Amino acid sequence: MSLEKITDPRRMRHWLGHMETDYRYTLGIAGERFLNEIKENARIMGARCKRCGVIYVPPKMYCEECFEKLEEWIDLGTRGEVYTYTIAYVDMDGNRLAEPVIYALITFGDAYGGLIHKLGEVKPEEVWIGMPVEAVFKPPQERKGSITDIKYFKPAQ
Amino acid sequence: MFGKKRVAIVGAGLTLFRRNLKETGKELAYEASKMALDAAGMELSDIQSVVMGTAPDAFDGVHMKGEYLADGAGARNKPYVRVYVGGGTGVFTPLAGWWHVASGQFDTCLVVCEEKMSSCFPHPAYAFTTIFDNILARPLGTTLIWIFALEMHRYMHKHNIKKEQIARVAVKNKRNALDHPCAQLAANITVEDVLNSEIMCWPVQRLDISPTSDGAAALVLASEDVAKKVTDNPVWIDGVGWCIDSTIWTNRDLYYPDYVEYAARMAYKMAGIKNPPKEIDLAEPYDPFDYKELHHMEGLLLCRKGEAPKLTEEGVTARDGDLPICPSGGLLGVGNPIAAAGAMKVCEVFWQLRGEAGKRQVPGDPRTGVAQAWGDLMQYGSVIVLRR
Ligand SMILES: [Zn+2]
């Protein structure tokens, strides 16, 4: 096989191609309802399994454990807790970000799962695992039914 | 007895792992396959079935990558299938080869794993963006590294593990790789080098991560009767296990990979292993990040939860320690062409058990080894137990 060390792939004879495809991903039955609640009512909902009692957040259409259809929706409020977090210093290409971005996994009480989101109004060195946080929503007229209708989570008062 | 027939590995082949290789994916598959057949003293005509393992089509940029690679894997006019379970593919593919032979349907099976990640530019990280939840994660600008950083941080928090302890894994594996002829990132580095390397997404730093690579690996599997005819040194596949957790990775506790434990328990039960740390002589857990080796040692029940960093500090996991972990140099040192990287680990255990690992040979005449890979969205575990 070729033993020369290649550091610049453009030196190899090659053909440039691309896979140009765009996709339209439906939010789904549970996803549409979940994001609509955020858009219309600024509230984070979970779905409870009537057989196992497990509350899923984000809500699912079905229970992973017992396959029951999930029909009971519960308002989880807008407060959660930082389960784990990371401070991103680079983008996809490895370039330094102007400002580091804090991403966290946020859990909601006893609910199963959680949401990944950004943290705001807090410095990286002030974040801690277990920290109570609260969702900050965009103004109603700017909300589009997307997870980014929540701007970020901030330390709860 | 599990399966109708006992299955052995009788030959292994591995290409160089490099950031950019000139060979096409097919050519890489051919190089590894030919080497494995030569090692087994067999011809392509001796092969009755072929299983190909290769990760997302988006890396090579070839849709129907299984079909594309078929001739390089010697599959023309043979029963052939591609299997794919993300990063778990490299160990899962030999498992799929195992059931081809164990079922009694075939006496031989050529198992080939290939990845050519350099096709995707500027960086194959772009091919990873579509693995995340399109509705709830991608709009936030998810990257692979910060997802791992969340898991690593939770693991550190749960057991009060320091970055210095985790960095020792990178130091050990890159050093082990100095003795591997195929290695891409072998180096003599220190814990300080790791801690001073660029912070990407805290706590993940540049030297905590394995590289992206091109490469291929292959194994020849044979039924007991054939194996005994072609070699005096068969290595038996005595345990197989695999398991998947929920696709919503936020539904897991992150500090411990239950799905790896379930896969390990399945494989150990089949192999009759009751006390893994005592009965296993060496292990090749999946180490795309340094903390993952520790995570997976715990999932493989090689130590108690949270104990792996201590064993690493004490030198237990060194090549000449009581329980050598990643004597090959792992993904951190040898490289990480996804599917081929997992299969490289199975090749390593095969060579170690045959006493053919050269400068990498672990002392003590090892008889039992385990290899494990992990993948999909941090949810898949595949485990194989080999014995001589
Ligand atoms: Zn249920």
C-alpha cells in the first residue's frame, strides 16, 4: 500500500463531488405539541405513562419501557437543574469562538430525560452541576415553535 | 454450547491508519482482506461468505457503501451483507461473522471493516451533524465534541475524577502505539502535554481525542473442523454480546454505560466467565476519548464503578501491568477509522493470544481477551470474548 505520508490531500489526484440534499424534518406528533406549548404558552411539558408512571421530557408519543401510548401531558414549569455542562471554545471547524458558549443538560424533577440547551446570564466559572436554572423565552411574537424559542436557561432566583 | 458450531479466528489483516491515504475504500478493504487470507494460508475461493462493517455513508461520501466495497472485500458472487451500528460496528461485524458460521450455514466467513474519513472535507465532523435529534438538538448547533464533553463532565463529577487521572490514558495509549506498525498518532507525551493542549469544549482538550483516519481491518472466521485443518493456533470466539439503549441520550445517567454492561454480561455468560478481572488477561475497550477507556472498563465489569482511574494511576492497565488495557495503543494512538478501529481491537486480541504481537506482546502467556466497541448516539455496546 501507499507508504508516503500525505499531509495535503489536494496533492492526490481526485475528483471533487458533493452530496447536495436538503431535508424537511417533521416535528412529529409529540414534538409538535411540545414545541407548540412553548410557543403559545411558554411552558415546558412532559408526558406521563399511565402504566409505569414515568414522565418523559421531552415528551414522546409512546413509552419506551412498556409501549403504552402516552396521552397524559403535565406542565413541568420552567425551572430545572444543571445535570452536566460543557463550555465550548471552538466551532465545528475548530476555530475559536469569540465568546465561549455554555451548553448544559437540564433535568426537571423526577422526569425521565431532559433538555440540552445553552446557559445565559452566567459566567462559565459560576456554573455548577446541580445549579437551579430557569428558561428564558423569546417574546411571544418572535416564537416560531422551535426549541430556540427558549433563548437559554439562566440561574434561577 | 452456543450456536451449532464453534467458531475460530484463523487470520487477521490490518492496513496503515492515516489521516489521508491514497487508496480508495475498496483498495483499503482489499489490502486488509488479502493480508488476513495470507495469514490464514487461505485463498479467496476458500471463503464461503463475507460480512462488511462500515460506518456512515457520509464519511466516504458513497451511498450504498456496502455494495460499493463488496468487491474489495472479495464478496463477488458470494453471500454478503453489510452491518452497521455506528462506532460499535468494528466489534459487531465479527459478531455477525460469528453467527454466519455458528449457525452451521457456512464453514468460513471473511469479516472486513473499512472507513475512509478523509473523503469528507473540510472535516468529517460535518458528517456527524445529522446524527443528532433534528428537532431538539440540531437547532442549538450541536457538535460531536460538546456532546462527549457533557458525558465526560458527568462521569468526572459523579466519581470526583480529576483531568490529570484521565490524561494518563492518553499518555499510556499513545506510548503503547509507538510499537504498532500501523499507528497514526503514536507519541511520547506527558500528562502536562494533555492538560496544556487546546481546550475545545471543556473538559475535552485536543489530546483527549483520537484522530480521524482512513484504514481497514479484516479477520478470517472458520468452523472448528476447518480451523483445525488450517492452523495449530486457532483463537476461539467464546463470547458475543451486543445491546442498545434509547436513542434519546438525555434519558441516560451518562456516568455509566449500562448498555455496555448488558452486552458484556451476555458475552461473559456464553464464555462461562464469572469473575471478569480475574479471568480476563487483557482487554481492548473502545477509547475514542481517553475517559471512554475508563468508562468502558467499568461497563465491562473489569473493575468497580469509578475505580478505573485509580487502576490506571497504579499502572495496573499498563502493557506489563496485571490487567493490560489497550496494549495496541487504542484509537488514541493507532487511529480511529471508525469501523476499522473496532476491528483493529479484535485483531490485537487475536495477535496477543497467539503470541504474535511482537513488541506489543503482553507478558504472562495470555489465554483470554476481550474487545469492545461503542457507538451510535452514545448508546451501543458490542463485546467479543476470545480464547486460545
Ligand atoms: Zn410505560
